[in-house]
Amino acid sequence: MAANYYLSSQNRHWRFTRQQLENIRLETESETRMSRSELGDPRHLRIYFHGLIQSLGRHLSVRQQALATSEVYLARFYIRTSVQETNPYLILATCVYVACKMEECPQHIRSVVSEAKSLWPDYITHDPTKLAECEFYLIEELDSYLIVHHPYRSLIQLSKALGASGVNVGLSSDEMQTAWSVINDSYITDLPLLYPPHVIALTAIYMSVVLRPPPAAAQTERAKIRLQKIMDWFAACGIDLEAVVDCAQEMISLYDVWESYSEKTCRELMARVMNGRRG
């Protein structure tokens, strides 16, 4: 396993600029039946798929890091392949199955198929060979690069550094929980394809501290001093604040879009996509 992110396949083969992602997606969608406008805001579908993976994960009692890995696989897969050309329910079930293997919490293929079938009976069969075939298809599309570095470890290390002597502004339990949630939600966005894990972890810290509701008046001055210490620490560490701000804006945009998200609309859209394939 690549211990260093910068030497990893994730950095060397699966990290892009925004323009590169846009160009690849335009090429992928160039010959599909439904236009981008007909599919609606792609972030709504990402939210929908995120919810499906979380539901399957709960049914299988899969730990969060394996689910995060499966979301990275799904995001990578749908860069090069249109959702209109696949059964997304089978693809995401396969992503969970493969991710569990890679994160050393394997699930029996029949268990994955059974739980997926119970959740999406119209799109999953009881035949485990379908998922087994899809596994090879998925791995091929991912170029067999399956190791994923996540921001969770960086978040823990950075939190400890903030609480060390000389800085002494460690995150509260509420802030740590908020930061963890921001990281979980970041997998709905393109951030894992754009930035290193530690930048996403720093963004989560930034959002949990800087963008929190203002404290009570009696604590305002103390909060300002603490915030200044954190920002000074960011600057002293040579952190790319522009990247952190860009990531934060991406997350804020996601939360704005989430306000207009409708699970029912996305489910019906996927039904039309699947029916179009069958036709």
C-alpha cells in the first residue's frame, strides 16, 4: 500500500483539474440519449447515489471508510462511463462490495446481492454472477488502481497538532463531529478527484470553526482570539489557503443545492434512464 499520498496511484492517476474533469465528462456524454439538461443538476444525482450507498452500508453494517472508498470508486467510474449506459444500482452495489475487500472488511457476495435486492428489487437480481461480472468491469474502468487515501486520518493528525503546546486550540467534540460530517459529505462532490486528502481535512476544520454560528456575546472576544490562533497556525504551516477556500465554497454550494434536492425526482429520473436502456 502506498503510504505516501503523493507517490500513490490516487495522486498520479486519479487527480484532475476542474477543466480536465469537464472535458472528460463532455466526451463521455457526447453520444448519450438524454442531454445534460434532461438529467438535471448532476449534484442531485450524486446526493441520490450517496444516500443509496449509505442505505446499503447500514444494511450490511459496513464501516464509514469502506463506504467512502466505494463513493470514490463510483465517482471515478462515472467520469469515463455515462450513467445512461449502466445499471447504477448494480454499479454502486459492486463499488461497496469491492471497497469492503480493499478496506479489509469483506462482505460475502451473496449478502451484498441479497441486501441490494431488498432495497432495489426492480434493478437487482438474486443472481450473484451479475455482480461478479460487474466487479471485473469496474476494476477495468478504474485501471486496477483501488487504493484510496482518505481525509479522516489527516483530520485526526491535524486536530492533535492544533491541540499541541504552542498552539493549544484543539477542536471541541462538536467541532470534530462537524468536521467529520463535512468530510463524509465531501464525497458527494468532486473534491476527492481535485485535492489531496489533507486539504479536504483542513477545509473540514476551517468550516467547523470559522463558519460556525457566532458564540454568545460573553464568549465573542475569546472566540476571536482562538480563531486568530487557528488562522495563524494555518499560515505558519504553509497551507494553501486558496485551495481551502475553494474547497469550502464547493461544500457551501453543495449544501445550497441540497435544499432543492428531491429523492423522489431522482428515483423517477433513474427509472426513465433504466427503461430507456431496456427499450
